[in-house]
Amino acid sequence: MDRRYNPKTIEEKWQKIWEDQKLFKVTEDSTKPKYYLLEMFPYPSGKIHMGHVRNYSIGDVLARYKWMKGFNVLHPMAWDAFGMPAENAAIEHGVHPAKWTYENIEYMKNQLKRMGFSYDWDREFATCDVSYYKWEQLFFLKMYEKGLAYKKRSIVNWCEICQTVLANEQVMSDGTCWRGHADDPGVTQRELDQWFFKITQYAEDLLEWCDKLPGWPERVLTMQKNWIGKSVGAEIYFPLENSKEVIKVFTTRQDTVFGATFMSLAPEHPLALSLSRGTPQEEAVKHFIEKMKRQDQLKRTAETAEKEGVFTGAYCLNPMTGARMPIFVANFVLMEYGTGAVMAVPTHDQRDFEFAKKFGLPMIVVVQPNGHNLNPETMSEAYEGEGILINSGPFNGMDSIKAREAIARYLEERGLGGKKVSFRLRDWGISRQRYWGAPIPIIYCERCGTVPVPEKDLPVVLPFNVEITGMGKSPLALVKEFVETKCPNCGGPARRETDTMDTFVESSWYFDRFACPDYHEGPLDKKRVDYWMPVDQYIGGIEHAILHLLYSRFFTRVLKEFGWVSVEEPFTNLLTQGMVCKEVYECPKDGYLFPEEVEGQGERFLCKKCGGKISVGRLEKMSKSKKNVVDPEYLIERYGADTARMFCLFASPPEKDLDWSDQGVEGSFRFINRVWRLFFELEPRLRGIESLPFGSALEGEQRTLRQKTHKTIKKVTEDIERFHFNTAISAIMELVNEIYVSKVKEYNDEISLRVTREAIETVVRLLFPFVPHVAEELWEALGYQGSLIKTQWPDYDPEAVKEEEVLIVIQVNGKLRDRITLPASFGEEEVKAWALKSERIRRLIEGKEIKRVILVPRKLVNIVC
RNA sequence: GCCGGGGUGGCGAAAUUGGAAUACGCGCGAGACUUAGGAUCUCGUGGUCGCGAGACUGUGCGGGUUCGAAUCCCGCCCUCGGCACCA
């Protein structure tokens, strides 16, 4: 046998064995506890990147560990296969998106296999398979039936680069597209007819359950709560002057209603134009609305933007005071939030304050803070805090917090409004003006209007022959055979919807489909879904904190209502792994540079192109545009999959960002080699030797080594359970170091051989989840047959980890002064006595009065004097 | 501005319940082996002072609680991320 570590040979060998024996295939089994482990599935972009390697390495540790712990582990993999890049490839390289996608899948699948991940490949599917998306079309129909899918004309986000609409969740806070284009000009607004999913119907439930997901990271839940954005307040009706109509307003500060002196409408508010009609203000209002329309929404609504507005010429009345309130149109009011109209209380709202100052509008103080006397004349900013109500009729003297409740009730009793809750969350816009997606199963008939495709006519298959232009209109609109159809109602001529569904729809339920990917009588086989769901552990990037994770929670609620799933929440535990980062080289003139384009001289780095100084050291997420990617392919080729896996797991804990380090990779490779060498140095003498039974009484070096072995089992087990893979690996390293320095491995008596065998065998078993190929190879070399996956995870011998002696730290006044080794059996008084007897301690406390002696059993004695 | 992470050696990091700060790895230094090694094995490695035993100091900063604080409390600073003219 080749005694050198040759990753290529052994990795190919074991991957074939795993595949041939279908070791990771699972079926429902009621005799074992189930464990559904899932990592976010990849988009088949061409080849895997380091983020995938990290994500899937983390998952694979857990999968293999749980198998060995006796769980029935579902660990599947699929492809999030619809989406933009396939169409771009079509435009750039003239290749059909389907061909491009399926070829990428083949290639990436092969890469994942070469990483040695333990997937049940029999469950694989791609979301662009008709057999997958047809069920999604069924969901759409059911949602349409229940009013959960609807079409409306609205102002939507438009990405110039993707040439399609984006959902609110898909626009980043800097106004760019979630896909992170290199030179993103920012999203713009368009008014379009679009399909929406009514996620807002579940806003309250989605929010409430955030507090019932203890297995989720706090920061993800916080982000979701922020995104849903619940505000508790009141709705108030302001009657229009000389009219029966009212303007509805949402406010969280109904306690300040007596101070409302004017009204602000969003430019898009339907009343804005109609109120000014026929007044001298009409032209000005029209002009202002036009101007707002042209302006970028992000800029218009930036906090720093100057308050702008125009008087409509109309008035409404304060329902509490009867005061005449001029109605304005203002740039800072958003049509999408609340009612699109805001009662303006300049004294207690900074925006209204600025607006009132600019237009010289009246100001009345209605909340008086403790110990101050606010005067509208002298106020330099609004007072937004709490206080005692004044100028508020029957509510004078009331605490502002209590007044909110009282005024809401008052409004309700008189039909002037009432309690109201508002959410920031908007409905999910799912129409995409793109080809490579699931067609929306809707038909438009001239006579019957919008008609859903009958269930029996599903699937609406995405046609193959399409010209892809990327020009901002669905390419499907150009496919006559697709568009032109008959109305299922009247049989007359009709046209199909040509937009496709957002790809986030596919990823909102793929985890359910894994339970029954071969089921064809319906979308989900309830019995099997009930067996596997919910996902016990979900692992993926933090970038989906809102997007995919919120959509999936929404979809789960919908599918539960339809009776296809039984769970409220799809993912019991969530692990969000950090990004893989590497330093970037940036030249002020030439932009980002590859490392080879940089000349390094100690602290100074120069650009090879222009000779200018380069800034280095900044760590950024690996990305092509930043020119700081490392191709996993290179790692597999040069070091093997085991090294790549181990580096990702060892360099930092899963939730943290991982800083790339070439030397770190070398270190991991070196460790594997170190284990390999040690193993084959010992192996010839250990053949046929058996480990010691539990409870064996040993002494001296033998006991020390065996104790380290069992302590390591304990530590690694606990660390895997709490996802501290980096410390689990370091514990194994310690054991390896201990074997290296232990003399026991050189002795030839039976006990020494057995202790050594147990130690090295333990290293192999504990390494399996992290570096499975190496572990399998060494396991086989130990004379065992069959995969380690079929073996039990080792238990530690409680007898072996017991300490006979303990190191006691002695402190004087909390400072470390000495340490002594004592038999573990010593009682409190004995330990104290020995501590006080120490030579160094005696010197230190000489002549001082001992006030107290604190003892932490088996750890330390602190003498206070 | 609000909310949430995080800040520990030259670097990645560890310390699970308030009990030895810096495990493990990288880097660096010394030694062994060697014709040689950038391979391998062993040892050392927070800072200051000291020949030394040792002393002092040290987990972003300032206070506090405690016999004892990286860990708990109060007040700041920096940094990353989310939300943000949200009524």
C-alpha cells in the first residue's frame, strides 16, 4: 500500500464506495428518530464557490455525526435553477437557458460529489423541471382562488440591469438590486400591473412566531421583526370641509390630535389632485405631483431631503377641535404606508415642525414635558417625548401614554376612528418580466377578463423556442404559440399571462418537496411530509435573513391552510454561517486588482499597471468583481477535499466571517499529513490489538494517554452538539499531539499497545465527520470493513476521564500565587490546609490576618487577608 | 436616530455556569535529524522590568458590584449588519 497521503486516490475511492452502496439514501423509518438537515440549495451558476464549500462542509459534519448517533438523517440537495444569469448567458453566448442550466447542474453536482458531501442524491431535482414548477402553478391557482394571489396596478421597483421588477425585499437599503451587480445604477420606480402574494395577511402571525423560534439567531429574528415593522396606533377620520367625505389618517400619536393644524397627503394620494380641481391651486399641485413622479423615490424620501410641499386649496376639519386644517401635498409622505395621509402636529413631530416653519402654519403645544414650558414661538425643534396633555379639552392633565388609549376609545365611540395597527411589510410582488421562470397560470379573455388556467390544464409549460432579448419585456410575449390560447370559460380567443414568477417562489417550498420528490399525484405526499417536516436544522448565509427565510415562513402558512403541510414553521433551528472573505487590492486609478497585478514590497504595494500605491488589508466577501475569489477547484486539485473542508471548519466558528488564509490551508493539509504519518508509523504494531474495555484501571503514562483519549471524545461530542467545530478539531489536534509525545506508543507490552490502539482509533473515528475520506481510509487500514457511517459515534468511559489528581490554583486576594497538585479525593479542609502550607503562600501571608478562605472544589483556593 | 452582532497576542481564534486569560492553529525564534531542506520531530513565544527566583501589567475606554470579572451592572468609544422622513 502506498503509505504517502494521496488525497486524489483515496477521495475517488471512497466517493465511489459511498455512491455504489447508496450509503446516504434514506426512507421513512419509525424505529429511529428523524433528523432533517438542510443547507440552502445553490443556484447553478456554473461552478461552486467557497461559500458553498463552507456551507456544505458545516452541514456535512452534522449529517455524518447524526447518522452515527443513530438518527434517520435526511440530507438532500437540489438546484434553485430558474433565474436571471441563465438568460444573460443566453444573450451573451447564444446558449439556451435550459441547456446552460442543466449543464451547470451536471458540472456542479460533480464538484459537490468530489467534495464528498453525504447527500441522498436520489432526491435531487431542479426547480426548472416541469415536474417541480407545475405544483407551484397549482399553488398559485389555489392562492388566486382564496384571494392570496391578486393583480393590481402599482408603483414597483425596477432593476435596469435585470430588466425586471423586484419585490421590496429584493431592494437593498442603498437602493440597489439584491443580486449585487457590479455597477448598479440603483432601482427606479415604474407603475405596472403586477401579481402579488398577500403576505401582509400573515404579518401579525409571522411577527408573533418570531418569539417562538428559540432555535433561530437573535439577529435574524430582529431583522424580520424590523422588516414586518408593526406600529400600534389609531386611525382618525378628518372630515373634508363642505363635503361628506373624510380623509383617513394613521397615527401612533393620537394623543397629539388636538395639536393637528394641517394635513399632508402623499403625491400619489387620489385626493391630492381631485381636491385642487377648480381651485387656483390646481396648476401648482399638478406641477408638484409631476415633479415628484420624476424624482427618484429613494432620494425623495431620504431623511435629509428638504421638506417640500404645495397647498391644495382645500381644507379639512380637526374632528376634536373643529379647527380648519389646510391640506397640503408633501414629498415626505409615503402612499405605501398607513393611509398615505398624515395629520400634521408641528409641535410634536419634527417633520411637521420643519414643514410648518417653512410655510408659516399654526403650532399648538398639546403635550407638556415634565418641568418645562414649551412655547411654539421659541421652540427650535419638535418635542416628541411624553408628558402631560394641555389644550386637549377633556383630556387635559392626562399622561400622554394613557391618553393614547383614552383618545382611541373616544374616537371609536363617536365613529371618528379607532385603534389601528399598521405594518411596514408590503405584499410580495412576484411578476417578473423574464423568460427563465415558472409561467403564471393565468389567461386574459376579452370577454371573461382574468381567468385562471383550470387545474386539469396544468402545467403551463415554459416554451423552449424563445428569442431572449433582455429588453425589459417578457420574452414570452413574443411567442405566438404560447400567448395565443382559448379562454377556458367561453372558448373565445384569449392571451396568456407572459410574466413568470419570482424565483423566490420556488425556494419557498423546496424543503417540503424533498420529503417526496418522486410523488406525482400532487405537490406533496402528506404522510411523508409529516414524517420529515419541519427541517430540524437549516444552514445558510445571513444574506437571506429576510428574503428567502421570510417567504418560506409565509409559504408554510399558506400550505398549511391548504392542508398540504402540518407545521406552522418550516425551520426549527437555523444556523447562519458567515461570509468567506479575502483581502482586496484596490488601486485608486485601476480599481480592484488580482494579486498577481500587484507588486509587494513589505508594507508597500504597488500597482503593476500604473505604479500607483495600492490599499491592502481590507477584507471583503469573495466576489468576482472584487477580484478576490479562490476557486475551490484549485483547492481540491492541490490539497484534496478533506483539506478544503477542514480549513473552512477550523479557521473560525460557523456564524463568523471566515478570513481566507493560504497559510491556514497549508496548516490543515499539514495536520492531515501529521495524522497520516503517525498512523502508519504505529499501525504495523497495532494489528489485531483491541481497545481496552470501559472501566479499565490504569496508572501512570498509560492512564494519562487513555484519559486524554476519552476526554477528547467527550469534548468533541459536546462541541459538535453546539456547532463549535473549530474547537472540536483543536481537541483532536491535542490528542494527536499527546500521542506524539507519549512514550506509551513505544512500549510493546499488551496494555500499552491497547492504549495506543484505542487512542489512534479514536482519532480516526472522531475525524470522520470533518475529513471523511482520510478517516475511512485509515479505518480500513485498521482492519475494519464497511464505512464509518455505519458505526456508532464513540462514547467516553466515565471511569477513564476521572481525575485522580487535580491542579489547585492558589490565589491571595484574587491574585494567582501558586499551584499545587492534590489527590482528587481530598475534602475541603484538606485542600485548604495544603494551600496554606505552600511555601510561597506562607511567605506572602506572613504576619497577616486571614479573613476568609474561599474554595472552589477541584479548581482553586483564594486566601483573603 | 432606532434595533442587533462584535471589539481578547504579530494574525485566525479559545475560555460551556463569575474561578489559571490567550487552548488549538498560523507566523516567528531555538534545537534535533540531514549533504541540504522551504520536509519532519522537539522546545519556546502577550508586554515591561530583572542575570535570576520573580515582580508589575494586560481582554476597546472610564467607573461599579464581587474574595475573584473577557464574562455581571452603569456610562462612553470604535466597528459590522439591519431598518429609517414609517406618521
